[in-house]
Amino acid sequence: MKIEIDKEYLKSLKFWYNAALEKSAEKSKEFYKTFIYGWSLSIYPEDNDILSIFKKAEKSKDYSAMQQLFYTHNKRILTWNLSSGYDHCMAIYTMIPYLCCADYDEIYRAFPSDLPISTNGHSMMVNATALLQCILYKGKYDEENVIAKAEKYILTKNPKWDRAYVGCFFAIIKNDADMLSENLQILCNYHTRQSICGFMKYHCQSAYGILVFAKKNMPKEIFDKVKMPEHKTFDPGYMEWVFNEQFVRQSIYDYKAPFDEFNVVYEMPLPITMVYRPNQNSDNKYLTSFQKKAYYLDVSAMNAQILDYVMECYLGK
């Protein structure tokens, strides 16, 4: 499915295109740095035309169209990284929904085996990420410590959705089908209360993505006991379609010159997550010992992967 870019979105793209031209020559690396950054900030799931297309696809059970719409939004979010002051835990919130519309193996690019265990960031994200890392790479990390911290978090008075999110990964590592079922239901029940724009609020992609992850990492006899959530934000038919992995790695938008580079961006693999310790050798007396030891997302190195890919693949440089 391909649609024409609407007027408002086209206006946004032209603005960032001209902003990029003001900074550097067209088609240069600096040009793309500004242009792709601007594209990544373009918020269009609230657009009435897109919402209308989504509702039509949802009503007719056109799961291929739904997947492409989800992919269009999620891939844009995951492509260009912004500094957050956190480590790779940020990816847990965006990568999991991505699993309901893209190839599972991309999770190994978002969470490669050489990453340290997550410790720096929002407590929900850190706990969920650490559990995910232990599940993906059994025996590499201190699993006992990660499980103890996650269990303690689940028992706190943090928001119920946050605790359920961590609870899902806790259930997977414990091979607990009942616990996973219960927490998936909570995610769907509270999904519409989250700060989500446009068509993204109509389906709990986190639940879809977690089920994809669970199916890949739980014994079949246990996963088969997991109950699918019963809620308007969860379509069992779409879930079954996702399990068959018939994905299209394309945006719904028909990007034409001078914006056609974004077709390449949508087809490329995710950047490999990288972290670094910028404060490790700092003599800044105001930094805590944790800040000096902490890892942070290396957004420059990750975004450079995007720029190199576009320059090489599209321009042949």
C-alpha cells in the first residue's frame, strides 16, 4: 500500500529540507544529518487521513495495511536517536512495539550481546531491559541480581502499567504463563490511558510485541498456555497474522524526489545500539561516582550508521 504525502506532512518535510540546505550542500553528510533529524520529529499519526485509512483497515481486518501503518510510525521513531541521559534502556519502550510489525531478528541489533547490563535510566525501562538481556543471552549477566531487582520493582507503588510491563518480562524469564497472561491484560486495559497519539492508541502494540518475544523465548508447552488479552486494543487475528511474519519493510508514504532517500531509510536495518562512558575519566567534582561509571547511549555513533548507509546505498559514496 502506498499513499501520497498530505499537505501538512509535505510542508514539514520541505521545512526541514530547506533548513538542511541552509547548513550544508545538498546530498552531503551534514545535509542528511539535519534533514533526517527533522524527518524523525515529524509527528503524523494524528493526521485525519492516516487515521481514516487505519480505521478502514481495522474494520476490514486488512492486517497487511495495519502492519505497514505500524511499521511506518515505529521505524521512524527507532531510526534516529536523540540524547536522553540514559543508556540503552530507552530502546525497550520502542523496540517491543516494533516487533509487531518487523522482523524479530532486529532485536539483536537493538540489544546486541556486547552491551553491559542496563543500569542507567527510568526504573521501569532499566528493569525490563535487564530482564530482556538476561533472556536473550542466558548466562552472560548476573541473572539472580536482575530478577531480585525486578521483583522488588513489581511490588512498588509505581504506575500499574509500568509494573505490568516489567512483570511481563519477569514472567517470561520465570516461564510463568499465568503471570504473563495477567500482565498482558493489564497492559491492554491501561493502554488508552498512556500518552499516545493518533492511530497508535487503538492497539496495544506493546502486548503484541511482548507476545512475539515470549513465543521466541518460552518453551512451546508453556507459551501455549498463555491467554490472549481480551480487550478492544488487542486483535487476536492480527496477533496470529504477526506470528506468520509476513511483513513489508516499506513506509505507506510514496516518497518522491527530493525526499526519496527516506524510502531507503525505511528499508535499511535498524542501527546497532552502542553505548559509551563519557564521564569515566572526568575530574568534574560535581559528578557522582555513578555518573562517572554510567553508560550512556552513543547517539552520534548510532546516527552515523544511518548517514553512512544513506550515503553509500543511495549515493554510492
